[in-house]
Amino acid sequence: MSETTAGGAAASGTTAGQATASGTAAGQATEGQATASGTAAGQATEGQATASGTAAGRATEGAAAGGQATSGAVVRVMLVDDQPLLRESLAVIIDKEPDLAVVAQAADGADAVMRARAVRPDVVLMDVRMPRLDGLEATRRICADPVLDRTRVVVLSMFELDEYVHEALRAGASGFLLKDAHPEDLLAAIRRTHRGESLFAPAILTRLVAHYLDAPRPGRVGRLRALTTREVDVLALIGGGRSNDEIAEALVISVKTVKTHITHLLAKLAARDRAQLVIAAYDAGLVRPAQRP
């Protein structure tokens, strides 16, 4: 009997041992699976975070390169030209940039005005000679439209001294670019225009204006009466193609003060940008062709 009991106990012990071994194995398996699962999840999360961080880093790095905006905002561009091949070529160049996007195209001025009102682009690249409505009148209508007050127009010209370019500037265009410009110059022009800067060298603008403006125009000189003496001085230097730093040095004032004067000039002369201030300086007779750099 004691042997039977001992045998039963042994059997029971064996069973308990097996159960313990089984429980241990199960526990180890469960723990192993949980650990593996947790490790896999951790690796996946870490991998996703790393990939996400890398993508974000590349986006930031790409946006910072080449003077691109770091805010992530995309500059929306509209192309206006009656030559489809030229439009498509420009679109390919522009759309490769992460901070630029072509949002509309038009083959003539009338279509350009309509599409601009529909999509409200940031920058319009405008040809001059087109059917139905030319680029000059289209520029005038776009720049005069209150709905498009944030849209800037850049005139595309075949010639540096194209007779229409000056009138385009008068119509409100922010500047001009030659059609044979290098791609990097085109991209820089779009970005600078969007930031409110002049996209051409002051000497080029001064030479252009001087070529077509030989005398002050009636009615424009009277507008100077609203300006202070210092503002007139700043306007004359802007007309001469001087940069802010050069104006500050010439008048012995700070660059910050120069910028304040320019802000006042833009408001008082109802000018959209620096290009129109140059024209205003020539109109008023503050700068003569002989004075150009």
C-alpha cells in the first residue's frame, strides 16, 4: 500500500513536474512571443519614427536650399504664353522644385485674367505679344483687381529693351525676365518676386527706364509734395539703382530707417514694389539718363 501511495505520489509528482515544465515552457513561449512582439513593435515604431524624421529632415533641408522657403508654403505659379512648347518647358522646370507649383496655364491675355481670378496664383509669368488680349492689358487688369492684390506679375520678354516692358511695369508688373534666362535664374526670379523683392539688377532696371523715359510726365511731379525731404532723397537714390545699404551709407542713416522710408514711399505713391518706385523717380525728374550707373 505504501508502495502504491508512494508510486501514486511519484506519479503525482511526475504529473506536477510535467505541469510545471509545461507551464514554464508556456510561460517562456508567451514571454518570448511578447518580447519578440514588443521588440518587433518597438523596431517598427522606431523605424517609422526614423523614416518620418528623415523625410521631415529632407523636406526641411530641401526647402532651405537655394533660397527656398522653410515654412513649407508652396509658391503657386501661372504661366501665360501663346507657345505651348514654351509653357510646357517652363512647367517642367518649375514643378521639379518642392516649393514651387504650376497651378494654371493660359495661351492669351483674356484667358490669363479669367484663370488668375479663378486660381489666385502668387506669381504670374506673362508673355507680352499674344492673340485676343496682349500681356500688357492682361497685366493691367490683374494688377488692378482687388481680389488679386497679392498676385505678382513678371513679364517675359525676348529683348532686354523691349518697347513693351516699360509699359508693363507701369501696368503693375513687378519686373521682367528674358526668355533665354538660365533655369536657376527663372526659379530665383519667381521666389524673389513672391517675397516682394526686385528680380532684376538695379542697373538693368535703371537702363530700361532711362531708355524710354526722357522727361518727367505731367501730373507726376505734384505727387512729390506729399513726401518729406528725406523721402525724396531716398526715392532719388532708389531711382539711381542704389541698394538699401548704399542708400544708408549715402544719407548716413541706418538700413532700418531706409526701409521705413521705403514703406512710406510705397504707401504715398501707391506703388506696388521697388520697381515702380524707380519709375516714379524717373517720372518726377529725380533721375536723368546721364546719372544711371
